[in-house]
Amino acid sequence: MSEITSASAYASQLGLSARAAAELLPAINGARKNAWLERVAELLVERTADLESANEQDLAAAVEAGLSSAMIDRLRLTADRIRALADAVRQIIALPDPVGELVSGGSRPNGLQVSRVRVPLGVVFFIYESRPNVTIDAAALCIKSGNAVILRGGREALHSNLALGSILRDALRHEGLPEHAVQLVESTDRALVGEFLARGDLIDVTIPRGGKSLIERVCREATMPVIRHFDGICHVYIDESADVQMATDIVVNSKCQRPGVCNAAETLLIHRRALERVWPSVAGELSTRGVELRCCADSLPFASGAISASEEDYRTEHLALILNVKVVESLQDAIAHIRTFGSAHTDAIVTESVAAAGQFETLVDSSAVVVNASTRFNDGGELGLGAEIGISTDRFHARGPCGLQELTTYKYLIRGTGQTRG
Amino acid sequence: MSEITSASAYASQLGLSARAAAELLPAINGARKNAWLERVAELLVERTADLESANEQDLAAAVEAGLSSAMIDRLRLTADRIRALADAVRQIIALPDPVGELVSGGSRPNGLQVSRVRVPLGVVFFIYESRPNVTIDAAALCIKSGNAVILRGGREALHSNLALGSILRDALRHEGLPEHAVQLVESTDRALVGEFLARGDLIDVTIPRGGKSLIERVCREATMPVIRHFDGICHVYIDESADVQMATDIVVNSKCQRPGVCNAAETLLIHRRALERVWPSVAGELSTRGVELRCCADSLPFASGAISASEEDYRTEHLALILNVKVVESLQDAIAHIRTFGSAHTDAIVTESVAAAGQFETLVDSSAVVVNASTRFNDGGELGLGAEIGISTDRFHARGPCGLQELTTYKYLIRGTGQTRG
């Protein structure tokens, strides 16, 4: 009982502090928010050794716990990755301040001046797993967009996140920004998450980023809107007319460049008439990279060491060097497969045919539809959003990578000279 | 048990039919959607007598059930209102088709062409109460924005809605559009609503519009995103510098022009230094209109027939000719009252001071902040959206009146020439 009370009191305390910070943040101008970002970038590089040693504790625990190599890769903070993180923060500095941006405006026939201006969402509760760099990306995006954020990382990354949290807080103090604009939940007790999800009065939006069971739980319990980030079951479809080298490069990059992330490809679809011409080259290159191929009966004979795919494989986000392969009879078959088995995240076509590219773009309704490029480009940084707090798989107003704009809402300003409604 | 099964089967049947229609709608061009709207407008006028007689049945039942006069007013369909409804449909014809609209676009340093284009949300489940004209507005907006819609109106309006539903369906058939693009739930069994809310696999968004208990229930049970439409506890604040005539006109219009709707004013705040100069005129005009005034101790003596306001009054959406009145010491006090007692829906200031107007606009964070005009203008039609399916009181991506744009999402199109990620 006293534990429940204290969990509830802890959630209230963080929520109230966040709300107080959120009332101050909209009035803080872009220059001051950018000074904070610059300070964060500096501290990241200055404290590389501290971060690496905190991260070592998490990695050691992860190895002991027998986490998969993909999970351990996601967890790792190297000096290179820390530098990249500081660079990512500086890219956010370069982006325009979304707060106060005029979304639309004009005058009505009765003389009313109507405009919509961007305002922050308010207080964001962000729940995520594993990758500690997400801590920095999320805080940077939230503060730049005028939101207070409560960060709840995974237990696997707790030491890394505490070290990163100190940097964020020290930078807030250094720049005179509200100290509680960024708060880290210092316990990874799962019941505590429920206390936050119950506080729709204090938290404006929850963004869960992690496994399906986490997101399902959040959707069930949340009393505020949720930006959902479900599976990435992403496809590359090699069309009849595909160029062999381009197809090979795109499939290899989509699968292998970082297999543990949501926009990596899980399934390759090949037009039957491209099978003999394209598949041996693609299969050979994938085998060289150590990719386990799970093939349909028609693609199996061409790939040495491949095994048979089950229907379940086509519904699975492997997050590892495993690729499902299936031969389809037509572009329409490929689209039907994507609709049935995909998660509407990222789907690519490799084709030389403008008609096929157009049909694929029209009929595939995923958050990103890619023609002749890697699925890995469905990413806030790569699409020019600076960074992302997640990729929304909801068919809702924020879809795909969520960056600064997706962390704002708007209000209408209606300016009159005494107008009344007739 | 068999009832449960049949409720669940009914929800599945409507959901699957809607989904099938939703797959066809994005490919239907704007001209065909507009032809459907024109046909709906024509049928509304042609069938005025039928509609009035169906509506009479609902009105008779409402009188018998002892519904409030505000509720009965909301329910009533007159020939004038039907003509206005047809006009509103024709206004939607004049709006640009949102589907396929380019939201943003450009090229990335690596040569990728990135664009975002609007696509429909998919299948909308719309739950609403009382006003039958909402049936037409909602269907018109959903179809124009390429969505299939399942309409679940209130039991009070069932006969009216069935007559309107026939018009919508006959027009779909007449124009060769998917017949199940608009479906009316023909039972007002409340348990049935739960069956629809469980079908996040078939329905993309639920929009509840009605009382607080309805919306709370929907938020609790929905397995898909929800656009929430909570109370409109709207304020008019008469600033120290307000013009007497303008203040009187705006308060009277905000309260009386249609008291049963969400953007009607519920509370009047008056700066103490405007009390003697402005309040007698405002109070006199309100009394003439039959408005019951519930006053604080300071405003009470100036208004004949007024009664004392309770704290609960300030938290109540009366939806009737009742107005709470409170004297405040300053603009800051007014803003603090609005933050504490308001619902962040629509709040207005009457002032001659540019500084006061600016502060009010910055510090009041409601879906619409109004300067020197009636609160009644926070309405999709009045703001140029054509019409609205609801007013979102969420601090989320769609806020305030939701029209065509708010019924769409977008997808990213990424066009390359073989790019891979390094």
C-alpha cells in the first residue's frame, strides 16, 4: 500500500513539475533553446569517458542477461556514436523554431482575421527501450518544440540514461531554463508507468517506443492521446524491370546496414520474371553478409543455405540478419502481400518502370513509400526533420517520423472589431 | 449470448463493408465526390416534407421524454434549417479536394526527392447526439476527404437520421460511389457501441461528439485513436478598456445566439474598473433576452433578478440561457480563472488595448482565442473550413474545428535513383 502511494506520489511530483515547466517554456525564445542545445552537444563530447563507463555497466549486464546481438548493438555508446549524437543535436539547432510559426491565416468575408499558430503539445511522457541515444534526441526535440518531457528509458540502459540525464539537466541549469523541463524516471518499475498513464490531467501525450506488448499496454491504460510506434515489417519489392545492381544494393542496405531497427527490411518480394536474372546476385551478396534467408518454394533453389519460410515469418519483425523471401506473380500480388502481412511502416519498390513506380506509390499506403532507394531512409534525420522522437504507425495526423512539427499543436487566433454571428 | 454474437457480427459486417469502401474511395476523383454532394443537396430539398415528418416523430418523443428546450431546439429540423443544410453541403463542394494535396516537398542532399501527400484517414466511426444536421455535415466531410464513415447518432434523432441516411445512400447509388462508404448504425443499443470500439483492426479513428460520459466511455474502450470533443466552458472577458456597446453585443451574441451549442459563452468575467460603466448595459440586455444571471457578490447588486453563483456554476456547461458572472481584479486574474475553470475551448476578450489583447492571445491557450468578436465564431463554417465534424478539445495535432484537412493524414513519398544509407 505504501509502495503504491509512493509510486503515485512520485508520478504526481514529476507530472506537476513538468506542467509548471511547460507553462514557462512557450515564452522562451529560440536563441535560448539553441544555447541549451549547444551546451548539451558540448557536454556530450566533454563527458565521453563518463558516458562510456556508464554504458559499460549496461553492456556488461546485457551480456550477462543474454540479450541478442542486435539488442546489444542498439545499447552500445561508442565515442563515434557520442560524436554523432552531438552532431545530431547541432542539426536540431539549425532547424527553425516551430513555436509561434504561422500555420495558416487570412481574413473572412465579415472582416475577421483568422490565423493558426503553432504551440507546444505541453507535457510529453516518453517511454522507450534500449537505445540510449534516444534520450538525447527526444529531449532535444521536446525542448526545441517548447514541450516539457518525462523520459522513461528501459532498464537495460539505466546507467547510460542517468549519465545522459545529468548532461541534460546540467545544461538546463547552465542556461537558466526550467530545470524540470526534462526529467528522467529513475526507476524502471513497470507498475510506475501505470501511475503516469493515469495522469491525463498532467500529461498531454504519451509516446511509447518499444515492443508491441509495451505499446499495447500503453494504449490500454493511457488516459491521454498516444502516438503509437508499432512494428516495422518493411518490404523491398523487386519489380520485373529492376536493375540487378540497384536491386542488390538496395536490398543489402535495407537489410544489413542496421538490422536491429524498425525501418530495416524484413521481407523481399521478387517478381517471378526477375527471379532468375536478379535473385542469384542478391542472394549471393546477402549470404556473404551472413544473412539467414527464409525462402518460399520458388526462391529456395537459387539460394545456397537458405531454409523454408513459414507464414509466421512473413508476419515477424526479425530485427536481426534474417530475411524472408517470396516470389510474386505481379506488382498487384506484391501490393496484396504488403497489405496483408506488412505494418504500413516503410515499403520500397525497385523498378525501371514509371508505371509500376506510380502504381506502387498510389496503392501502397504506408507511412513511407520508397521508389529505388533503401527502406532505411524513413528516418527523421534522413528526411530533413532533424531527428525524430519516433515513427508513428498510426493512420492519424502525425504519421511516420515525428520531429519538431509533430511535437506541436496549434491554436486559432480570431481578431475582430466587434463582429457577432447572425 | 446470441445477442452478443449478433452485436459483434453486426459491427464486423459494417466495419468490413466500410473498409472495403475505404479502399476504393482514395481513387475517386474530386468531380465525382462533388457530384455526390450536389445530389445530396438536391435530395435534401426535394425530400423536405419527408424529413420534417420523420423529425416530428423524434420531436414528439422528445417532448414526451421531457427533454430540455435547448435539447429540443438542437433536434429540430425546419424547412429553413434543411435549406441551410443543403447550402452547407454546397459550400463543401466549393472547397478543394484534400486528397493528394502536397503537404511539403523538396530534395535531400543525396538527391532523394521527398514529399508528403495527403491521404484519407480510412474508416471513421462517428458517434454523436441529438442534432440531425450533424449526420449530413459529417458524411459530406468524410466522403469529400476520401473516408468511409459509420454514423451512430443518438436515439433522440433516430427517425430523422434514418431519413437523412436514405438520402446519403441513395445519392451514393445514384453517382456510382461505393454504397457502404456511408453507413448508419440502425440500433441505438449502447452495448453495440463497444463492439465497434473494439475493432481497431477495421476502424482507423473514432470521433465521439456528445456528453462527457459518452466521451469518457469511448476513450476508455477505444482500441483506435480518438478525436475528443469535451465540454465547451467558454468565457467572455470584458477588459477595463472595453467599449460598452461592443461588450454588450459580444456578450449577448456569445450567450444567446444559440445557447445549446459548445461555443456559446457560459461565464462572463468583468474587470472591476469596467463594472459600473459596462455591466449595467450588458446585464440589462441579457435580462431582456431572458438570461438567468448567476453572479458573484460584486456583480450581483447591478443586475435585477440575478442569483448567487456557486463555484460549481463556474465549472458547468449550462447549454441554456444561464450565464455565470464574476468580477476580476485584473487581466491576469481573468486568465487565471480561465485556466482553472475553463475547458480550453473558446475564450474571448473585449478590449480597446492592444497590450491587453496581445497578452490574452499569448497566455490563454484555448483552441480559439478571440479578440473583440463573439465566441460563436469558433466553428468550422465560420473559420473557412466549410463545416466541421467536431471541435477537438485535445491538445493534439488536430485541435479546434475539424474539417476536411483534419480528416486526412499523409504519407511520405521517397523517390531515389538507387540511394543507400551509409
